Amino acid sequence: MWNPSTSRHRTLADETPFLFNAPNYLIDLTDLVSQHRSSDLMVIRSNYPYNQFDPDNDYSTDQQWRMVTYNWTDIDHDGTLWNDADGDGTVDNTPSDVTNNDGDPIPNFAHSEV
């Protein structure tokens, strides 16, 4: 998992292009979820300043976050969902030539960090 204390400063140039079927960032919430085992509901929120959402005030978003929670299976039992190979703090993904039913590229996981 990404550790901010060991990662270099991130810029937008570090991010791979948006792929609907792959994350750009992953945050491990396992410890937080484990603290509340009897809960029936988990709410995840993201807050960021409006000047980042629409900095040019044209009523069109310049930045959007799509938050998805994953209940992943550790197939190789190494405890790691992704390895930040280049230390940039973002999940690098490579699109494949295959798309889903909506035409969104499926990641080529053999050439991605996940």
C-alpha cells in the first residue's frame, strides 16, 4: 500500500489516464472496518475545496472523485493489493484492447500495478 512518508511528491503528471474500471488511488480501510465488526452500514465521504472542483467557475467540474469500496481476495496471500513500483503514490494502470459493455477499457492487469 502507498505510504505518504516514503513516497515522493505527487503531481497530476504522475497519474495514468482515468480508466473507469481501475482505481487511480487506493487507501486501505481494513483497520477502520475491523474496529466496527457489528456495523451494518459504512459511509465513506470525500471533501475537497470548491476551488479544486471548479476552479474556473464555469459550472463544469474540473475534478471529480469516484469512490468505490473493494472487498478483495488476496489470491497470492502476500497481504498487498498493489505495489507502488515507481513510488508516485498513484496506481498505474495500462488499458487493454478489451472493453466492457459500455465501451470502457478493461485494464491490462499484467502491465498494471494492481
